[in-house]
Amino acid sequence: MVLWENTIEKRFFGLQTVITLRRSGNNEMQKTVFLSDEKNEEKFSSADLPWNTNFTLQSAVGDQRGPESISMKLFRDLDLAPPEEISVTPEVVDEALTTVISWNNQDVFEDMTGPPVKMKLWDAREDGEMKVIEEKSFPNGQYQTRISLEDGYSWQTKFSLNVDFGTKKGRESQHFGLFNQIQLMPPTNITITDNQSTSYLEWTHSLELGQFHGLGTILNIWMVDPSS
């Protein structure tokens, strides 16, 4: 909300206040608002205007305008911290490994709403470099999403969250693993049935989540030196 005091003491018919909105940097005109001199406030929303909008005020009568005020930022600087209480919970849904991601978005406006949340999905490479492979946006009021291993993401995929106003970027959270927080424990209950020519092995997976599509077993066979 923009508040001001009219400096013309004697008011008369036709006197107006003009608010001019421009984008900072290139000074591109965004909007011009004409108001009766009886008003001394006006509301603007970041949903309709860029975050880097500046404004000036001036008095006007008809086509004649007085000098403009100094240019000021329309939206105050906010410390857009990343969402809080980020949690990652794996579960198996219809035999598909699924990660439930939850967060608590900060309320930063008077009406107890907040900015949208952006999720970046990162490919964690073996050389340690991180590359953004996808971005998702969630409106204010959504605090949870689900991502499945069957959506095509790798086991090493990580994600981060930040609030986003387009030109106003919030600080990014730490990187969280989508799936690799699950400990892939070795199979248990291993039994061997053999005879002179054949060995038959059986085992069960010990993951508390249960089995899911994509879960496999690596069997290593070692040659024993008979002379050792």
C-alpha cells in the first residue's frame, strides 16, 4: 500500500493525484493511475506488477501535471527465506517408490498469504557437479508434493526449495536427496540348497518399505583358489 500527504492546502475541483509506475532498470512504463485529491492511499499487488516496480507521485489538473516526486520502490525488500520444516518421507504406492515432500511456507503479507514456492530438481553427478534438470512451481497454500522413482528420475536426484517472485528470488534451501536417503540393506534369510552339480539360492529383501518396481539384487560370484 502506498500512503502520502497532499501538499496543496487549498483543494479545488479537478485536482488529482497521479501515480506513475515504472520498471526499475529500463524505466519501462507499467501503469498510470489517476486519483481524486481526496484519496491519500492506494493498494497494489505483486500478482499484477513486477517486483522491481518503482513509483512516483505528482499533482495534476486536466492535462497539466506538476513535478514528480522522487522515484521509490513499490514493494519493500523482504527477506525471502526458504520454506521451513522440509521433510522427505519415502513410501511405496502401488509398488512404486514414492517420496512425499512437505514444507511450511512463511506467511509474509498482512492477509497471511505468502509467495509461491519453486522446486529445483538436480542431477548429482559422480564428479560432484550439480545440474538443474527440472523446475516445478507450487502456489501459496500448497505444502506437499509427491515424486515417484517411475517418473524417470535417477536414484541420485536431489531437490531444493525457494520462494520466487520472478524478479525477486528467495534464498535456496539445502539440497535434499529424493530417494538416496533410503538405506539399501543387503538381503537376509539367505538359504542354499545344493547337490553335486547345482546350487539353488533363496533370499528376501529386508527393506522396511517393502519391495517396489526397480528394486533388484546383485549376485557376486567369487572363485576360490583351492590351493589357499
